[in-house]
Amino acid sequence: MTNADDEPKETNAAQAESWYQKLPGFWQDLARQVLSPSVESEENEQILHDLNQKLPIPVIWLLGKTQSGKSSIISALTGREDAEIGQGFKACTRTAQLYEFPSSQDCLLKFLDTRGLGEVAYNPAEDLLQFQEQAHILMVVLRAMDHNQDEVLTALREIRKIHSQWPVVVVQTTLHEAYPDADFEHLQPYPFNDVLDNPLIPDDLCRSLQMQRKWFEGQDGISFVVVDLTHEEENYYPANYGAEALWDVLLDDALPQGMQNIFHLLRDARKNQYATTAHPHIISYALMTAAAEAVPIPMISVPVVLSIQTKMFQSLASIYEQEFTYERFAEIAALLGSSYLLRLGGRQLLKLIPIYGQAVTAVYSGATTYALGHMLCQYFEDLSQGKVMSQAEFEQKFANDLERGKQFIKDMWKQDQEKKK
């Protein structure tokens, strides 16, 4: 006797296989790559690694004493927990450690943490030699009530002798150490945006913040932000007090245009845990796709682009804890339709137009990967809630994300070209 509970499973499996067999040959090939990660060759893996190494990855250089709050700042900017950040740091010179976000394989941002300032003498020469060719933001992290900052200020002066044009963001942390009692709460609305003239700011805290800021008088390119980034169990609400102000300073004062868009996209992604984790990977894959399409020979880059998008499929399915089946892949293929293949071929022909065609192809392919990634996130989110994305919903979302992706890749392309001049 057949178990009734087994029948739907067999039927669903048969339907999925039948659906898969009806796909055009291209989609069957891509499905095999997505559903069978082992098919990727070592050569493809090396190509992807090399592309990632060529991306214009900004480095945020954090200068500060131990326990000044540098890891908390990285948590606030990336959405990662302190434990994950601690595990992710790796030594890159004798005196510094590097944290690659979201991972070393799909790196989008690097945080350089000079360790032990205030404990040992620090000479930034070795770090300058290794990182001076990449886009930099110097972030000086000071505990608001700590006036013994000679080592930090000395290191900053040495760095700015060589790179005086690098923007500096001074982040003053751990405000609660100056609160008059345990019941004192963070001031709302946030009063530290411009000048420290709010009478509600505790006197000792106000004097200390002003004294620290005097150390930077007469220097250009300095921005200040005040934060108190604590854990929820410490009972200060909100736990990431001043984090939005830090975002604003980075976006408005410190970052070049291309990098501003990275941070805008990261900031917009903080909707839920899955999106926060997935979004930086999408950006990284989009940038790698654009870099791959910079190859001027038509069709040469197609296998590499598809390999990148395949890895993105697998990565996002893993992040959303969803199994990638033939049935689900067929649904996605149906949403994309044959027009995706036509666009892919048309972009390759554009490469026949010198320089212009290469740039347009890179922008469009990167934007398409960006839009695909967001469509997949929405697809997996709907699956977890028992919903199915309609064709109309897909088309609208894909069109919106494609335009955002185009602007993002254009800005990054422009920034990269300007650096090469």
C-alpha cells in the first residue's frame, strides 16, 4: 500500500523535473551550475578572486586606543555583532589588523585597526606603505572623557604629513562615562549635530568634548561626531546612540561620490537581519560583474559573468536559509524570461564600440546583477512568508533596482576612471 503522505512529494518532484526539462538549454546549463556548486572549475574561482582583488575597495583607517570603541563603530556601520568582527580581524602588518566586510571573498569595505595605541609606540610608516594607494578615510576614535591621547595625535600627524587631503572623522565615544548618575538618559533629540551649546549636556561632558576638539583647530578636512554605542544589556536607549549622525557625517563630509553610494545602499538595506547580511554581498557581486565586463572582446566575459551570478544565487539562498530546487530555479527563470538572454547578447555587441561600448556594457551588467540580487532576496523573503511574487511585481521591482544599480555602477566607474588619470 502506498503511503498517502508520500504521494504529494513524488508528484512535486516529478512536476519540478518536468518544469526543469522544459527550460531552454541555456537555463538548464545555468541551473546545473546553480544547483551543483562543484561544477565550478579552479580556473573560474581564480578569475573571481582576481576580479575581487582589482575592485576599488575603500579602507577606513581607525586610529584609537584599545577599548576606545572601534569595534562598536564597525558594528554600527556593518550591522555585524562584535563577536563576528573579532573573529574576522586578521593581521596585515606588524602593528595593525584588517577586517574585510562582508567577507574576504566578497570584500566591499576594509577597516584597518591599529592595535594597542597608548600601550606601545606606533609608527604608521608600514601601514602607509601598504594602504596609501587605496581610497582612505581616517577615523580617529576618542573616549570622550580621556584626555591622554598623545600617541593617537602623534600617529595622526605622521599620516597627514603624507596624505593631508584624506578626510578625518573624529568620533567621540562612551558619553555615558560622564553622565551624572545611572538614571541619566541619552538626550533626545540628538543635540550634538553642530555645536556643543545645548544646556542639557552635562557640564563635565561638554567641557571634555570641547577640549578634545581644540586639539584639531587649524586643520582642514576635520569632521566631528558624538556617539555612545553600547549593548542592550547596558540599558542605555537607544543602544546605538549617534549612529545615524555618524552615517550622515560619512555621507555628507567624508566619502567620495562612488563610496557614498556604497554607504547609502548599505544604510537602506537595514530592514531585517537577512537583508543586512545579503545586501553587501549583492553590491560586491555587482561590482565584480562590472569589472568582468570591462574586458573589451565580445562574449569573452559571458562565462565569467554567469559564474559570478551563479555564486550570487548560491550565496543568497544560503543567507536566507532556503533550499535551491529545480522548481524554484524554474520559477525564477520564468520571471526573467528570454528577454534576459537578449539583453545579455546585446550588451556584448556594444563592446564593438571602443571605450563607450565597454563602459555601457560594464554599467548595464553590474546593474543587472544588482537588480537580480534584490529580486532573489524578495523571492526568498516571499517564500519564507508563503507568498509568490507575481510577474507584475517582479517587473516593477526589477526596473526600480536596475535604475538604482545603473547609477551606483556609473558612479563607481567614474570614480575609478578619475583615479587612473
